[in-house]
Amino acid sequence: MKNSQLFIVLMAVLTLAWGCSSDSDDTNPPTYPKYTVTEAPTAPSWDYIKDIDWMSDEPRPDWVAPDPLLFESTMVLQIKLDDDLFPYASDKDLMAVTKGEECRALSLCNFKEVQGTGQTVAYFILAIKGNNNERDAPLSVNYYCENLKQTFVMENIMPFVPDLVYGIYDDSENFQPYFSMGSTKYPVKPIVSISLSGNIPFILQAGDKLALFVGDELRGSTEIDQNTTPDDIECVLFSKQEGEEVNVRYYSQQQTKIYQLTQTFLSADEVADVRLDF
């Protein structure tokens, strides 16, 4: 993803929203045995986009486009749908930009092939209405996916800039929020920092996987790389509410086994440090 001023604004806002990490008080102490083992001659999928159940039951929004005669200025913006949600996109999808509860732009989904790449992207052209005295007012982006029956809301991720035209004529100007982080089906989405301790029965290798489950539902996953250490594994947890009991599973290439920790922790709407003991 190419850098842009708007993308930097997005990441800054998400950082503020996530806050600072703190030790989790909701970790259940380990019991014996500390883990169960399942043979896994092939790696599990554990793809956080393909294997999480994103299907919801939200009705199609009744967003109404703003009356252009009521506003002084227009900010024109192209937003590309991120690769995670692209497989679910259709020409019936909607995107709205809102200031507070007020719709300031509305667009259907479009598709195009990026010249020279053979890649098709989904995008929205948004003519965002506002007044000159609203410069820098925070705007939210709301994406409704028809196939998933779900709205993804990125709150206050960019400022209103009168007369700005961005991403329309230059594909290098790439504003592509991670809409999965705005899932309304999973409103509790902390970053979980996991530390593995004790007598770990495997050596971490690039290509290993760690996954978070609620019951048998995958709710988050990450792949281990060459820089990962046992005390520094981060994963986003997609949770429906605070207090869901989360279990951790680890796939080891070295052992061709899946280890499910007996120790669990509870989801919370904050960054959490979780120590798991083997």
C-alpha cells in the first residue's frame, strides 16, 4: 500500500482508538494438562478473512445523498476497497461519507482494471459536500457490503478539505482503509499481544501460525515470520462483545502438530497483553 497523507491520518486515528496496551486481568490460570495436541501433516488455513464468518443480517442502509445546493464546497475522493473485502464486493455495494449522523456523500461500487497490472479493483467516487467553515471537520466512511449484509464503519478517519481532489487522476494516490477493522458484526476488535512461556514443545519457525478461537469459531490469526519471538506475537481479535472466552491454537511446522492451550482469556475492548504458559 502506497503512503499518502490521508492514509497517515487513518493510521493515526486508529492508533488513538486502540490506545496503549495493558496487562489483561481476564486471563484464566493454566490447568493441567496445559495443552492438547492434534496431528497436522498439512498446515491449517486459519485465514482471518476467508475463514472468519463475516456474514451478517443488516438491512440495506437508507442513506440519502446530500442536496448540493445546501453546501459551499466539495471534496472529491476516490476510495479503493481493500484486498481483504474485495472478494465479497459487488456493484450493489454502497459507500457513504458522514459528518456526525449527516450523510455528505454517497456512491455505488465501481470496478476497473489497473492498467498494466491485470488487477481489478473495486472503488468508490465520493463528492463530499461541506461548507468552508467546516475545514478539518472529522469525517467517517461507511461501507455496506451487499453480499455480507454488513456495514463497516471507519469513524473520523479523515478531515474535510474544501476543493481537494484526491485519487481521481493518479492511481499512486491510494486511499484504502482496512474496512475489516470497522466491522459492525465484530465491534470489539482489540490487538492482542501474546507471550508464550514455559516449556514450549517446539521452536518457532517462519510459516508457523497462531489463531484465536471463540469455541470453534476462528476470530483472528497471524503467521509467524523470521523476526517473531515467543514473547512478542500480535494478533487482532474479532469479538462480538466483551467477555467472550478466547482459546489459542498454535500450528508448528517443525512438529506438524496443532497445540491448543488449556489456558484461555476473555475479550475486552482494549489492547491486551496475554501470557500463555506451556
